[in-house]
Amino acid sequence: MSQQFHSSQQHGRGGGRKKEDENDALMRLPDKEIAGCINDIGIPFTAADLIKPNPQQVQMVLEWFAELLMNTTHNTVEPAMRAAADDICGDFPDIIPTDTRNLMGFFANLRRLMAECGVNDFTFTDLTKPTHDRLVKIFSYLINFVRFRESQTSVIDEHFNKTEKTKQRIDTLYAENQEMEQRLGEMRRALKANEAEVKEKVRRNDELKARLRELGKTQERVAETLERVKADKGRQQNRLKEKMERAVRTRQEVDKLRPYVMESPASLQSSLAELSENLLREKARIDAMEKRARALQTSSDTFTVVSNDVQACVKLLEDISAELHKEEDEEHRALRNKEAISERGNNVREVEQTEKLLQRQLSKWNERIEALRNTAHEKAQAAQKRMEELRALQVQLRDERNEKQRDMERRRIRIEQTEKKMADLKENIESEIQSAHDEYLKLESHIKLYITEMEKTRELTLEAAQSAAMSRGTGIGTSSRDISVAHIKKLLDSRSDRDVLDGLRRIISLMYRSEPSVPFFSAVVKNVASANLEVKKLVYIYLVHHAETEPDLALLSINAIQKSLTDQNPQARAMALRTMASIRVPVINQIVSLAIKRGCGDMSPHVRKAAALAIPKCYRLDPSTQPQLIGYIATLLGDSQYFVAGPAVSAFLEVCPDRIDLIHKHYRSLVKKLVDMDEWGQLATLRLLTFYARQCFPLKTRKVQKNPAKSKGFYDDDDVEADQGGGETYEVPILDPDLDLFLRSCKLLLQSRNAAVIVAVARCFLYLAPAEYLAAAIGPLVALLRSPQDMQLIALYNIVVVALRYPKPFTKYLSHFLVHASDPSHIWRLKLEALTILFPHCGDHFKSLIISELEHFAQGADPDLVRESVRALGRCAQGDPSTADKCLRILLHQITSLDDNLVSESLTVIRHLIQHDPGSHERTVIQLVKHLGLTTNPDARATIVWLVGEYAGIDQERNFAPDVLRVLVQNFADESEPVKQQILLLGAKVYLHHILRNPPKEKPEPEEPQSKPETQQQLNNEWAGGDDEQQIEQQIETNGLDEEQHELEEEDAMTLLWRYILLLARYDTSYDLRDRARLYKALLSSPSTTQIANLLLLAPKPVPHAPSPSETRRDLLLGSSTLVIGNDAGLHGLRGYENIPNWVEAGQEPDPSLRESKTKLDKPTTTAAATAGEQLDRALREHEASVAASSRAQVSQIKKAAPAAKNKTLDQWLDEPESETEEETEYEEVTDSEEEDEEGSTEYETDSEEEEEDEDEEDTDSDEREQSRQLLG
């Protein structure tokens, strides 16, 4: 078997070495670190044992790791292996030796451990014939795995507790579910019992119906009698006078019979009373059945709640599995970071020996560590078993949940059917009872009137006939219609549009309830040729929804849809085109392209808009149609209707965004239609024109004097010469007239109700316009902070990016960025960032307000808010040095706080502030030292000690670092490891300053030069430790007593303190601290290495700078999703992200005449289509232009009359003819948008109205400025 493993190892060694170098480079540990870790667990091991491995020693180490992680040794596997050997070869037990058998069983368990650690190629040869490379890999993986398990013990316990709680919750839910099922069974039994009563009532209803039929027959006989009475009426009237006496006798007989007749109504009354009692009892039973039906409904509702709880439990288990995956990823990252740190530390850790004097202490600690590891391992195994049980239980619960859902669905359907039947039965019973009661009352009244008033027989019989007719007309109530597939298909096949609409609405409701509606496909498609527009609309909705599932049937409707493209109604044509483009069947792509072509030439703008919206759908379905679609887009971009141009621009951005040549001739028309477009068309057009401006308008600037002199006389020659000689100049951008037209049109969009449009306008002004344009967009941007939180978040991201470039315009709106108590964390983080950005540029009042706000939040209960507030204070202090002292005082007050987060963050910020100006913060360091005894936070104490050591040598006369060091050394053993490291570093710096101030004297050469190397070698080996360490110490004690006494007399207190610190560090339990002590001792042991120590310890540190958190988003495109997501969007942003292009270089821009050819032809049409208000505004502008032209003519005459020297003013460039023509064209192209913008700007005006008026004056043309200066002169 060993040969087989050896052969497999030899076979995979050659090809797997490169793979090991690539995949396992991060996991490998140095030989020294591996040997140190194995020594720490109590097994003597050196780096030489890795180079020349001993199999027994390696097996002992692996057995220790197996016992630690799996509780498995040779002894634990011996019973199982002995039983297996007895089963296999019971008659010959000596075939397999005991040691070999136990080693094989131990190897099987160890291989599972290696697979869990990540070593999948562990073989038997690694136990019998280990090599250096294999041992380094195996021990590296094992050590990293043990470190990870120790660091993640709390996390594993936490997840185990969560799984226990989840299991308990599942058990309770399962018990509740069982109770619900029992209740449902009881309800079913009650329902079955009620069914017998319902049958009995149905039988009684049938009997009542039979009796009613008999009464109906009696009523018919009465009606025949009435007919005969009508026939005899005429004869009775003719003979009335003759038979008066007979009537008198008849009355007498009636009087005699009246007592007998009066008894019959009483009997009828008693029968009616009995019937009413029976009816009341039936009604009571019906009410009881209604209550039971409600109970059934509540039980079904409880079952739905139980099913929702089970789904929540399943989701919780999925979240737990996702968290486990995240923890595994974090584990890999931690391992990689640990390896990187270990590689960097390998350069410092050059001493390989360890001390045997601490073996006993280490063994005790190792025993404790082993106990803790065993408990952690047991907990991990239990947690793993629990997780496996939970996963199995999850699968079982999922299956049970699905079965229960199906069972509950069947029960719900049955209950609904039962409820419908009971409701129908109730209505039938009520209607029948009501009709029977009415019939009884009518018969009673008829009999009474017939007996008492024979003279009024005709009237009574007529009323009885009318009531009988009414009773025949009132039938039993019809039950509610049962909606079924056959019934809906019958409605769809009806010739009435009303029925078809009813059926289609029912199908659409089924479709949006996610119920099956595909069986109606053929019946719905038949109505695609209907003339009714509402029917056609619903058919199109259904067709688009189900076209992908039934492509063959959808193709049958294409002909009818094509016929609709020629309909006289433009709405029908637009719907047909939209529907055809939405059917995602690749076969009809050419048909869709032809339909788009026809729609582009349609007379109705609604159809052309539908064609523009269909172009991207056609392109997504078949990208090969791009050349045809580009031609359609070129046609639609020049459409005269604004609501056609917007969708055309959207199609252009999706199909051919690089074809800028198509935009040249439509540029000005798009700019003019921009204000009238819908919001989404405005967004697309703003994006397109922003990119177009960067690619077609070069960035031009001109030089203007920065500080123009205000001379007493404008034409004074001396003043002009002085101004020309000494004025400073700066560059001002020159806007192209077409670009200026676009920017002025964008100003009107700042009043839009859509936040995305406002952000898009701000993007245009940020990347295209001068700063004065951007100032107009600041107010609307800040106004978005009054929106809901999701819009606030997006607005704040964009505001912060703009403020990083131009913070001054935001200062007057600074109060809008104050944090509210209801703001969530992602909102107040951005608000704090905005406040720190605006802090250096605002006034003293706002600065004090910001500092007080940050101080308040730094004392809050939210640790994240406290941390960010302290960091914000640090950024404010760095941004404005004048407030650094105030911020520093606030931070110093926080040092005594009980909140560790607040103290550590405050000290970090204080350290950064001190590093900016260490000379002026000596008192601050002293104050921090005073708080050193009051602070127990290790990070805080380490920071204070570092500050003391860093600035110990600034002022030699007032150096308090040695005193601080003497105080700290007294409690060195009780300090944490970071504080010990800083104390050791402080001692090294203080001792180095002492050496530099007091260089050691040169000693005379000794008489015996050979003894010196021996003592020096012994001193150098003092830290080595080994088998002969006691002998070396005895030699040092015996041979160097005289020398030590002599040196102690000559050494000063600083040297003794340094040696005492080294002695403390030498016997510390931290190997990192011991390594640092060895390093500093080696650097400071001889004068030759003092310069190296000076460069290493006293080198000036770089001044830290805390950038704004959004500094990485500075170059991202404003208004994009990548800006909001940030680094999570990846290196190149989200899919479809495109950054703003660079400005085109001068001379490479397109010819401006390409934009003029179309606009000259469009001018007469635009004037003809202008409204009366626009014509009035145009007339006013022409009048103002004529006045300006006359004023310019006067100025030119004055210039001709003046000397040539007087024409050289500060604005000499204004006299050039090119600039004048440009300014005249700019003035003539001003639209009413400027006036509207000036009138609407009052909404965002503040106390800085004078500054805005100055900016408006700078925007006027240069000729008017010259005229005003001449008039002043």
C-alpha cells in the first residue's frame, strides 16, 4: 500500500508543482514560523527538522493536531481497527501488525482532517516518507486552520445559538400547524353534520313547493269563477231593481251565516302563526350555519398565516447559509492578509532560537489552550451536526410545506364551493319563504273580502288577479353566475361587444392575478380584428403578454395587426405598431421593420411616436437591422413635433450613440423642443446634447485682467499705460453661440418637477458651462433634500460630488445639510461629509454652528454616528487651520469618556492634528500624558505613548519622554501587547536620543584580543537559547563579574533603564515583542549601526491627510447609477456606464455650418407657428436690439473722434470685429427663457442678491459695458 501511495505521489509531483506554486503561495508559511508554532504547542521542533524530516516526529505532530481538531489518536482508532482486522482475517491476526493497522486507521481520519483544511492531495507517503515541501504545505494549512478556528469560535457559537432558536421556532410552528389541522378536521365533521340538516331543509322546501303548486291551482279555479262572475254582471245589473227583495233576503241569510264564517279566519290565523314559528326556527338554523361558515373562513386565514411563518423560517435558513458563505470568504481574505503580514515580518525575524527557560510556563499555557481548543472543536462539530440536521429539516419542511400548500389549496376550493352553495341555498330558501308568506296573506285577504263584501266582488277579483299576476312574475331568485372556462369562452365568442369586453376583462384580471389564462389564447386572438377600440386594446395586452409562450398562435394574428396599421383611427394604428414591436418572435422582425418605416411616414404624430418607441425593441430582437433603423432615426430626429423627437433621441442613444453626424442638422431644433418634451424625453436629450457638446465644441478661453484699475478719467493716457503694464490676467471661457443657446434652454428646466431632470441640468452646467450657470442650479439641487429619503440619498451623492469641485455656491444653503434626528445612517453620513466640505468656505457663524453640531453628535449613543462625527471634526480642523485649536479642545474633552470608540477615534484625530504642526502642540502632548493614567483603552494608551516618543527630541531642554518612560516601565507586565510595543519603541527612541547627545568614548584595545570575540560571541548568543544555554550563562556569570561591576559604575541611568526594558521584553510571552526587542538591541548595540537606527526610528513621518469619503467618486459621471453605488459597481462601473468625453481639440471640431443648414429653412416655419405672446416678446427683443445698435454706433463715432491712444482700454479685445459679431449674434439669439429664468429665480434667492446681480451684469455683452464706462467718464 505504501508503494502505491508513493507511486501516486511521484506521478503527480512533476505536473503539480507549478499548480502548487500558483494556488498555495498565499497559504505557505516560513519554516521559522512553522517551527515556532510547533514549539509553542509543546513539541520540540526546529527548522532543520523540516529540511530533514523524521517520520516519527512528523507523526507525533500530526497526531497532536488530529487530537486537537478531531479528538483522534492512534489509541482512539485502535478498537475499530482491531474489530475490522478480526472480521477480515480472524484466523491469521499476525498478517497485519498492530502498529501498521493503527497507522492506517489514523491515516484515514487524518485524511479527512486534511481535506477540511484544504489539503486534498494528502497521501500515506506523507506519513512514512515526508519531504520538506510537503511538510511545509501541510503544516501551513493546519496552522492557518487552527488560527482561523480560534478566531472564529465566537462566531460559530453565535450561529449555533441562532440555529437552536430557529429549530425551536420550527418546532413550535409545527405544533401549531398540527393544532390547526385538528381544528380543520373538526370543522369538516361539523360541515358534514350540517349537510344532513341542509338536505332535510331541502326536502321540506320541496314539500312547501308542492303545497304552493296546489294553492296555485286553487287560485286558477278562483280566476275562472271570477270570469263567470264578470259574464253575469250585466244580467245582474238589469235585474237589480226587480230583485231588490231577493237581495234583502240574501242579506238576512248572510247575517245568519256570519258567525260561522268568522270562525274560519281564526283557524287560519292559528295556522299562519305556526308557519311563522317554523320560519323563525329555519332562520335561526341558517344563522348558525353562517357562523360556522365564518369559523371555517377564519381557520383558512390562520392556515395562510402558518404557511407564511414557515416560508419566513425557510428564508431565515437561507440567510444563515448565505452568512456562512460570507464568513468563508472573509476567512480566505483573512488568511491572505495574514500571509502578507507574515511575509513582511520575515525580514525582521532573523533570530531562530527560542528559550527553554519558559518551557514550563509555555506548557501550562499550552494545556489551557488545548482545553480551549478541544471545547471549541466540540462546539464546532456540534454546530456542524446541527447545521446538517437543520438542512435536512429544511428540505423536509419544504416538502411538507409544498404538500400542505397543495392540500390547503384543495381545501380552500372546496370551502369556497360549499360557501357558494350555502349562499345560493340561503337565497333560495329566503325567496321561497317570502313568496309563500305573501301568498298566504293574499289568500287570506281575498277570502275575507269575498265573504264580507259581495257587492265589491268585481274590484276585489281584479285586485286578486293583479296580485296573482304579480305573484307569477316574481320567481325564485337566480343564483350568482359561476365563472368558468366555458362561460368565458362563450362571452368571447359572442357577437355583442359588451359580452366580449366582459370576457376580456375577466381574462385580464386572471392574467394579472397570475392565474392560468393561456387556454383562452385562441378565443382571444379571434377578436383581434374587432372594430371596437376597447376590445382591440385588451386583445393587444393579452397578445403581448402570451406571445412568447404561444408563438405559433401569435403569428396568426399578425395579418390582422397589419391591417390595423392602415386603420383610419391614428390611435388604432399606434396601438397596432406598438403591439407588433412588443411581440418577441424573431420571425416577424422584418415585418416590424417595415411597419416602423410606414409609421415614420404617418401623418399622425402619435403613430410616429409609437414608431420611435418601437425602434429599440426591434434592435434588441435583431441587431442586424441596425442600418435600416438608423435611417428611421435620422428621419424622426427632424420631426416637427416635440413628443416625437424625445422618443427618437432615446432610440438614438440605444441603437447608434456614436453617430454624432446625425445630430448636426437637428441640433438647434432639438434645443428649441427641449422645454416642451416630456420628462423622459428631456433626460435623453440632455444626455445626448451634453456628450455632443463635448465632442463638437472646443474649449476656448480668453485672458482678462484680474484687478482692473478704477481710474479717475477713462481716457487718461497715464492710467491706461499703468493698467496695461501692471494688471494680472486670468482665463475666461468663451462659449460657442450654439452651446450658449443650449445652456440657456436648460435654465428653464430647473423648474421641472422631476428630480432626474434637475440633476441632468446640473450635469450639463458642471461639465459644459462657466461657474455662473452652475450657481443657478444649486438652489434646485438643494431643494431636492425636501423629497423622500430615497430621492434625498441620490441628491446628496450628486451634491457632494459637485461640492468637491465648487463648494462656495453651497455655503448659503448650509443649513439644509444639518443632521436631523430622523435621518437614517446613509443620509447623515453624506450630510456630515457635505458639512466638512463646505466648512472651509463658509462664514464664522456657520463654522461655529457646524462645530457645535459635531460636538453634540460626538456625545451621542450611536457608535457609528459618534465615530463619523469625530472624523468630521478632524477633517474640519485640517480644512481650516484657524479652527484647529477649537476642534482640538473638543477632542481633548472626549478622552476621559467611558466610550472606547469615542476615545480611540478622538485620539486618532488628535494624532493627525499634532502631526500637521508638531511644534505648536507640545502642551497638547503633555495634557495627553496627564490623561494616560485615566485611560484604560489599549489603543488610546498606545497612541499617547507613540506621540510621546515621536516628539521626544523636538526640544532637548524640556524633554519629558524619559520621565514618562520610567513611569510606564513600572507596570510593564500589566499592559496589553500594543502598549508594550509602544513602550519598547519609546525606550529605543529615548535611548537613541541619549546616544546621539552623549556619544560613547573610544575604549583602548584590550591586551588579549582573542578573549573579546569570545565574550562578544557569548553576548550575541545570549538571545539564542539552546541546549547549552545554562552553560553559557554560567560562563558569563563567572567570566564577566568584574567587567559588569566596572561597566555599572560608568553607565548612567538611561542605559540602565534601556537594559531593564530589554530584560522585561526578553521574558515576555509575546514572540513579536521579543523579536522587536532583539531588533532594537541589535541596532543600538554598536556605534556603527546608530545611523541606521536614526534613519529607522527618528525619520520624519509623512503628514496624514484624511480625504473626503466621496473623493473616489469625484471623477464619476454626475447623475449616474455608478456614482450612487460607488466602488461596488466595479472598476468600469455598471453595464452601460459611459463617462463624459474630453473636450474636442480646437481645429478638429465639426464645421458649424452643418448646424445652420436646417435651421435657416426652419426659421419661417417657427415664426409662423409662434404664439401671440412669443411674437410680442420677439418684437420687444428686436426693439432692444435696435436701441443697442444705435448706442454702439454712437460709441464708434466717439472712438473715431478720440485719439488712437485713448482707444486702448483694459478691455482692448472688445474692439476686435470678430468678438463684436459674436456678441451681436449672441444678443440676437437671446430668447424669452432668460427673462423667465430671472423672474423665477426669486424662489432660490437668499441674502446674496447683490452677488447674483453682479453676475448678471457680467453676462451682458461687452458693448454695453463699454458704453456705461464712457458715460461714467
